[in-house]
Amino acid sequence: MTRLGFVLTAILGLASVAPAAVAAQDDAAVAGAAEAIFPNGTAFNGVTLRGLTLGQGLFIGQEVSATGQFQAVLLGTSLLGVPQEVIVEGNVRAGSLAGAGSATFSGTATVDMGDGTATLLEVPFWVTASTESLGLTLYATQLPTATLSAGSITIE
């Protein structure tokens, strides 16, 4: 099973229980598994990025609290021209709805640069997700908004 297939299966499992949890708590649910494309020239820590795969499943409470998971694999090329995957695995701690069909959330993540260096711990991240795009900030690096090319993100 591909990584996206595994993530999609896990997220759909979470999404199947989301309506009952949302109805009981009046929370918002954000779920999705998707692929997205970055604009040309996007880079993170010396890695030129072309796109990402993502999986997310979280609930946003009434008081800006949130709980859930965010996972992304940034697909890129190293300075030496070798394919490189940067793996971001985060725990969501805060969030809010940002208008029709959009949500923002944040937390801390581990970041594996995919080059053999030590995994970075407790990296602050922020995400703005919509049904068509995803914006990601790691530390102080705000990546350009990536446009979904496959899969989906739901915000209820």
C-alpha cells in the first residue's frame, strides 16, 4: 500500500466517526488525505520542493482548542540533485475556522529532513487548509500555498 493510501485509509476511518463527535461537542472536524503542488521556486532548508502529500484528522473546539494529527511529506530535490523527502509529523493543539471552507490550526511537529541528519523535535507549525489548497509554516519559514492535485480535504 502506498503512503498516501495508508494515510487516506487512516483519515477516512477518523472521518467516519467525525459526524457523531461533532454533533456531540459542536466542534469542527478537518480531515483529508491529498497531494498538492508547490509553485516553482519553493524551497525549505536548502531542499527545492515540487509538492507534498498530506494526511490530517483533527477536531477544533469552540474555544480555539484543537486536537488531532497532521502529517506531510514534502517532496523535493537536494542541492546535489537527489530526490529528498522531508517528513513532518505534528500534534495539533490549537485551531479555528477561518471562513467558509477554511480552517487554521497549529501545534508542534517532528521534522525528518530525509538526509540522515538528526530529526528536529518540537518544531512549531501552522497550517491554513481549504478544500483546494494548503498553506504550511515551519518555524519561521512560510511556504507558498500548495494547490491540491489529488485527494481531498473536508472541513465540517
